[in-house]
Amino acid sequence: MSRTVYVNGEYLPEEEARVSVFDRGFLFADGVYEVTSVLDGKLVDFDGHAKRLERSLGELEMANPVTRDELLEIHRELVTRNAITEGMVYLQITRGAADRDFAFPVDATPTIVLFTQSMPLIEKPTAKTGIKIVSIPDLRWGRRDIKTVQLLYPSMGKMVAKKAGADDAWMVQDDFVTEGTSNNAWIVSGNRIVTRHLGTEILHGITRAAVLRMAREVQMTVEERPFSLAEAKAADEAFVTSASAFVMPVVEIDGQPVGQGTPGPLSRRLREIYIDEMRAAAI
Ligand code: PLP
């Protein structure tokens, strides 16, 4: 069945949706995006995603074509029209269409596109088995804190993982893990939970922020600092966080089992807490 998508103020069947060939998102990856998950037909951490979107746009001096209230309304309308109970809403804003020029156009109207994807998020088989990771060098640009649509390197990383029989890749810079191709990376050593500190080297994950808060609320010890690949391989547990994976255990890194090679107790507990709290707070 055809989905209803949103393009520049209109709700359209997906076959009728159009964006210009001159759109700078297409020509220059001059655009930003957000992915908000849907549980029980409601939006998870919408405010967090809306705030980060505003920040990404600001960092790129890109105009925001919608207010936060309008954005919420569009998200909800798409969830309803496409009868999404579990899945996600994808949003992309680009600088718009203009004659091809490296310099930003002065008067382009931003392009805004949203669509939904229905998929199971809670009952994923990998939540029970955990995922396997390979390490790759982090060859991305230096402003990874801006959620741009330049996703070719992460996409190549995912292919490296697939070819190696793994599920995902962790990127490594100067021996330290930055993050996963589309998630933040965490390890657990003893009773300490470690995830890289915020900076321009990683995306400021909305799920990361929520999990940090929840871990502290239940008196877990959390450290925001860089950790090396060697430290990760020697850790008791590892996991990743993202809007669509929630908290996902990692059971293998570069062919070596992490801990017992099965999802660890803290990772499982944090996943449960995250799902329970986010379900209750979804709007
Ligand atoms: N890091 C990268 C590179 C990502 O692409 C993503 C999500 O797409 C994340 C981290 C996790 O961010 P969030 O929890 O906001 O989904």
C-alpha cells in the first residue's frame, strides 16, 4: 500500500512526491535530518529531536521552514494517515533548490520532506541475541555533531560489517572509538558504564542523553570519556544506542566475544528501563 508522505506543505501519495534535481540536498548533501521513533502510535522524545534539528540548522545557517508546533502536527498527521503503531518518522530539511554553486544561495526556499516507516522496534531478534561489530577507521568530516545527510562513509562502514558477517561497524580515531555508523557506542567495565564525551567528533545522540539520565537515576556509575578499542574488547559488556535501536547489546567486536558473548545484564536492564520510560512519556 502506498504511503502518504509530506513534501513542502503537502500530504501526497509517495508516487506523486517530487523534489527538484537542483535541490542542494541531492547535489551537495546540503541538508539535515532526524529520525523519531513511534511506539504505540506515539512519538518518542519528540522534543529532543526537534531541539537537535534546530541546532543542526543553526550550525549550517539554514532556514527552518516550520515551527516546532507545526513539526509536531506534521509528525502526528503522518503517523495517523499511515496507521503507524511502531516504526519511525524520517524528516529531512535541505537548503532547497538553486543554480549549482558551491556558495550558499541567498534566497533558496528550504525543502522539507517527511515520511514514515512501519517496523518492529521492541521485539527485534537482535535485542535478544545482541549484534556483532567490526572496527573501521573514522574517515568522516569533523562536524559529526551536525546531523547532516552525508551518510556515504557510514553506509560504506555498514557494508564492511555485512561482508565480514557482522551487523555494524564502530569507527575508531587515534585508537579511541568515536561511535557506530548510526548509533552511539557504550561499554560496561565492572559497574562503570562508559560512553564518549560530547564534542564535534560524535553525534549528540538523543537516545544517548536519555540513557545517561536514566542510568544515573538508578544509581549506575556513568563516565563520559573516550575509550579505546582495546578497552572495549576487554569490557564486560558493550551496547549501542539510537532512536531506532534503543539500547542494543553488542556481543562481539572484531571476532572477539565481549564478556560472555551474550547480552549483558546492565545492557538488558537499560533497554527495559528505556522502553518503559519512553513508552510512558511518548506524545
Ligand atoms: N551517531 C550517529 C552517527 C548516528 O547516525 C545516530 C543516529 O542516527 C546516532 C549516533 C544516535 O542518535 P539518536 O540516539 O539521536 O538516534
